[in-house]
Amino acid sequence: MTSAPRPSSTHLTVLLALLVMLISAVLLLQLERSHRTMHDKLMQQTEQRGRQLAEAIGGQIDALISSIDLSLLQLRREWLRDPAGFDTDAQRALSAFPPGAVTHLSIADRDGLIVYNSIGVTDETRVNDRPHFREHLVGPDRLVIGTPVQSRLLGGEWTFIVNRPILGDGGFMGTINMSISSAHIAERLAALRLTPDDIISVVAADGSFIARSRGFDEAMGQRLPSDRPFLQPDAEPQGVFNLSGQVDGHERIFAWQRVEPYRLFVVVGLSREAVLEPMAPIFRRDHIMTAAMISLLAGLGAVIL
């Protein structure tokens, strides 16, 4: 009786090599899936953190603007009642705000001439060319938040105006204005415990920077492109997107929160590199361990043969 042919050593070598390759491929695939899962989970957590941070800061901005509006309504009544004694009321109201937040209060007449300011500047100053003044020439009584300008009363300091019209029996009589320091808001944003490459911005509806936690001087006076997701007419009140920053080109995960009804946005940018940095040693360790296992398999195969 003839016995079955025994497989040659060449066949065994090929089979063993294929087995090692198959196991190696499975190990590498599992490693890739594991790292992708970790990466995606980390990104989701970062996006959620960005949303929560933007929402919290948006609440603070809302509270500040609401308190300013309440003061404007009260002070407007006092101005109409007693212009001569108005400064006492104005100084008392200003002292209630955090130091440095509100730079000054001013009154502009119907022609845009500043007829009162709380810092005692006597030079003639006109604001009839400013958008925050011109918006009140027609329309109802409403709060307007202007885009940042370099204040004529403060020697060029970046401020933005929050104001209301002064209305009388004859119609429009001027505006009552609170000037808010963009630098103060930027300092408050920068005080939050973030990584050096994270940024927080407050942005107007036209894309202008109201304040920015980093690169303040470079950002002020700039306007974001109109294609930013949060600037779209149908944008959700809150959302996330990934992009390289316009000012410094750093890649970040951005989250935004719209501050209703003031047409402002809080935009938080968390550095993608800083988020992923703690994972790099883990990924390197896993790759080394996987490479070692593949080498061990190859070595065992060589010994068997």
C-alpha cells in the first residue's frame, strides 16, 4: 500500500509565512480600530467640552449685556429728568460694574455731538459717522451693540458701544452710550485655564472680533470670512467645526454659542495638537508592542522550521 505524500518543507514555510502574515494583519487592524475608536471618543469629548465652555461664557456675556441695558434704561430716564445732576447718577451706575469693564458713559445729541461724558473730556467729539449712532436715526427704541472701534475719547483704545436712542415728543433726540473695553473682556477670557494654543473669541454678527483671548492686537479690526458656519443665516444656536485659525493658522476644534438676542457669538477654539498630545505616548507604546508581537511570531516560525 502506497503512503500519502508528505508535505515538503517549502510548503510548510509558505503556509507558516502566510499564517504569520495573517495574524500580523489582524493585529494591525485591531490596533488601527482601537486607535480610531480612542481618537473619535476623544474628539467627541473635546467637542462637548467646547460646547459647554462656549455656553457658559455666553451666559456671562448675556448677563453683562443685560445689566448694561438695564442701566441704560434707568440712566436715560434720569437724563431726560435732570441733565444738570446726571453725572452723579452716571458715576453711581458705572461703579456697579466690574472695574475696567465699562470705560465710560456718554450722551450724543441728535446731531451726533457728545454733550456729556463721564470721564470729563472737554474736546468736541462727534459720533454721527459711527454705525452705532446711525442705526438709531430711524426705527423703534432698541438696544444696539456696535462693532469695536478705536475710541476717540480714549486715545484709540479698542471699545464697543452698547446704546439706546433718547426719544422725546419731537422724536429722536440722541443716544445714550456705554463704552465697553474689548481688552477687559479679552483679559477675562485669557484668565480661563486653557492650553496656550486654545482661544476664545467674542464675535459680532458681521464677523468682527469683539474680543479675543490670544492675539488681541492682531485680531482687532479684522473680520472673519462670511463662510464661517455660525455666521450663516440658517445656523444653529450652537455647533462645532474644525478649521485652521485665521489669525495664527493653528488647527483647532471650534465650538460656538449664539448669545441671543444680541447678535453675538462666543467661539471656543481648542487646539487639536494639545488634545491629541497625551495620546501620542500610548499610540507609540501600542505600535512597539504590536511590532514586538509580530517579531516574536516570525521568530517562533523560524524556530519551528
